[in-house]
Amino acid sequence: MARITAGITTSHIPAVGAAIDLGKMWEPYWTPVFKGYEFSKQWMAANRPDVVFLVYNDHATAFSLDFIPTFAIGCAEDFAVADEGWGPRPVPAVQGHPDLAWHIAQSVIQSDFDLTIVNRMEVDHGLTVPLSLMFGQPQAWPCRVIPFAVNVVQYPPPSGNRCYQLGKAIRRAVESFDEDLNVQIWGTGGMSHQLQGPRAGFINKQFDQRFLDRLIEEPEALAQMPHIDYIRDAGSEGIELVMWLIMRGALDAKVKTIHRFYHVPASNTAVGHLILENAQ
Amino acid sequence: MALDKPYFDVPGTTVFDAGQSRKGYHLNMFCMSLMKAPNRERFKANERAYLDEWPMSEEQKLAVLARDYNAMIASGGNIYFLAKIFSTDGKSFQHAAALMTGMSQEAYAKMMIDGGRPPEGNRYVGEKK
């Protein structure tokens, strides 16, 4: 039986990807960010998954305004790395796991979550920066990846509670897959940040730390937080944090924190990172 | 019954909702076209002529030509789409963010290193610090 062995959250800031690709990781500005991921890379070497179910958002790359799926699951054999306007990131192509992806799609749709199935899709920094942060710069990614894109660009994104319940459905789907697979679920994006308008640069450390606490300890109550609270208190782009609730829904009510990291700033954004396992 | 839109009192913030998306469709799709290198070249060679190929409003075209990102957002632009314009210009998100806040890029970068724009005084229109 396949099982979800860990949940990970991380920001997916494009400038972090650029710092990795241009070899600037140990410059003074970036050192505190990458130090926060040193433990994670070691932990990952000892806890390598077969598959990562990677929840992220597309940033007007694969999806323009022509099609705006709320939840899209990547069922392809592989996913090319997108050219976001300055050439594709120099990272390996992403190998999918179509059997598990299709299984999850069929199971989750029958649990009332109407996913969009995607058989061809380029992936942007939202997906590749987390892979670089957790795996470094290998010749090939060491596991399969199922991209799961959530709309957080066109308002409204799905509610926190919808995301949390979807996480539960994804867990049930994974656990009904016969093959013995070690699956991790990652929720990416956040934390507080605003990239637009006169309020750009907005950061709320108190909100972020409280969000991390509540995600760990009381996710069900956190899932009730309305969109306006994210926008007002975490910035207009901080609303990406709803994606972390998909990860959290796929774990037990009680979890143990393997690693927790928070830093301001990376470019315009607060960086948050957790590694969680079920408490039992 | 009208939709609940509780986000108009967040200062300096435009939520990319249904109304904005409908208004900004052609502006944002123009931005999307800049993902392709040949289109970037054509745009750079004659910006006005390239913009005239799109059914955008004059207000939107002038905002693009002036690189007035706040005006683009007001007329329906979304920042992830508008990013294709400043990427075409070889500029960063921090450059664009500084422009939108009316700060120099140095002052903006320093504000971020110092912890970012604080929530106090920035959560509600008219809120006192």
C-alpha cells in the first residue's frame, strides 16, 4: 500500500531559484535563507520519497486567463521546465507518476473534488524552486513528482477549508493505491508577501509565526480563516498559504515537527519552511 | 444579491477579482504573449505598433508605454502577467515593487532587509500607525 510519510511546506520564491542557479547561495544576503534548508537536505537524504505530491501554483505560465482551473493534477509521464521570460531554469525535467496521479484523480473526483486532469504542462518556479531547496542541484531529480496546481492568481482561490478537506481525500486516495510507495506531500508558496501596488513589501511576522503554530496544532480551526484575513494580514499574495492546508489535511490531527524555519526577507517575501510527520 | 467583496478597505491593494479580470483580459493576454522571444523582439522594436495589435483600451496602452504598473493594475492588470513586461525589460520584481510604492529600489530593498512594510497602519484604509 502507498502511504504518506511526511508533509513539507516551503516558500517558492523565484529569486531563491535564481540565487541557486547563479551560485549566489553563500553570499551574505542569501546565507541565512539557505542555512535554514541545510538540515532539510540531510533529512531528505535519509528519508527519500518515491513520489512527491507537490502542491503549488502556476504564475501565468502554463495557465493564462484562457483556462483557470481551481485544482489541476498533472498526470503526464514528464513535465518540461518552463521559460518564464528569461530562459528555462537549468534544472532537470520533472518525471511524473501517471499511474498514481490517475488513481488519485479518479478517487478524489469520486469524493466530490472536481479536479482538472492535465496531460501536458510546463512547470514554473512554483514547482522547481521547492525541488531545488530540498534536493539541491542533482543531474536528475531523485524521485517522481505529481504536480498539483491550485489557482491562487484569479480571486477567489479555493477556501482554506476546501483545501484542508481535499488533503484528506488525497490521503485516502494514496492509501488505496496498491503499490508500496513512500509518498510525501508538499505545500508551497507564502508566507506573508505583497507584490503589487503601493502596499508592496508588506510583511507580517506575527501573522506568519501564528500561522505556523496553528497549522501544526489546530489546522481544522485555521482552515476556517476567510480569504480577507489572508489578504489584509498576510498581503495579497500571502493568500497562497491556503495551499499549505492541502498538505496538512493529508496528515494526522497530531503531528510532530521535525524542522521549522522562518526568515525575512528573500527578495519581497517572508520564507517559511516546515517538515512534519504523523505523531504515531 | 450582490457578491460579498470585503477587500476594498485594504490600503494600496487591488484584488484581482472577477471584475478586474474581465476588464484586464486583453492587457493580461498581451503580457502573456511576451513569454515568446520573437514577440519580445517585435514589442521592443516598436512598442506602440505591437500594442495596437491588441484590443486594449487606450488607457491600458498608455500605462504600458509609461511602465505605470499601478495604472495597469487599476485597469485590470494582474501582477503575475505584468511581470512579463518587466522581465522583457530585464528588470526584477523588486524593481517593479519599488516603482509601485514610489520608492527608490535602494530604499525599497533596505525596507525589506529591515523586516518589510509593517502591518501597523497598513491593514485598513485610514488606520493610524
